[in-house]
Amino acid sequence: MRNIFFFDAMLTPKIITAVYWLALLGVLISGIGMMFYGEFFRGLFGIIVGGVFVRVAFEMIIIAFKNNEYLRKIAENRNAVPTPGASRRCFLRPSYSKPSRLNASSCGA
């Protein structure tokens, strides 16, 4: 409960899932209603296109929350204690005196 009040856990993604299913149900009911009132192909088209549109719209909303989750994991990994020997980094840098070769001097070679 504390996580929700201090925004450590996101509540909206759980709510978004329920709203998504309600929106799909609304698209389905309206499409079936159109089919019964003489516009069969319009209703079928509305169900297909409306379903795809609802899915894409809600995926775009969820992307923002997933990005937050992934950024939180990255931040936690950066703050983790490194294992011995893992802190030394070795990068190949271009040698400006010889542009065709890479300089591995930062690796101790």
C-alpha cells in the first residue's frame, strides 16, 4: 500500500488493461449494432478497424509506462556493486596518427 501512495509502484497500467477491454467491448457492441441495423459491412469494418485502432492507441500509452520500468531497472543496475575486475573497461579508439588502425593502448596492449 505504501508503494502506491509514494508512487513507487504504478497503478495506471493495471487500470489501463481494464479500460482497454472495456473499449474493445464497446467497439464490438457498436459494430454488432451497426450490423443489425442494415449496415453489415460497415459494422464488420468498424469492428476490425476499431479493434486495431484501440489496440494501437493503448499500446502507445503502455509504452510510456514500460519505458519508465526499463529506465528504473537500468538505474538499479548502474547503482549495483560491480564484481571485481568488471570495473576496468577496454575500448578501442581510433589512432589519429594512423587512421587505418585501431589503438588498443587503453587495454594495456
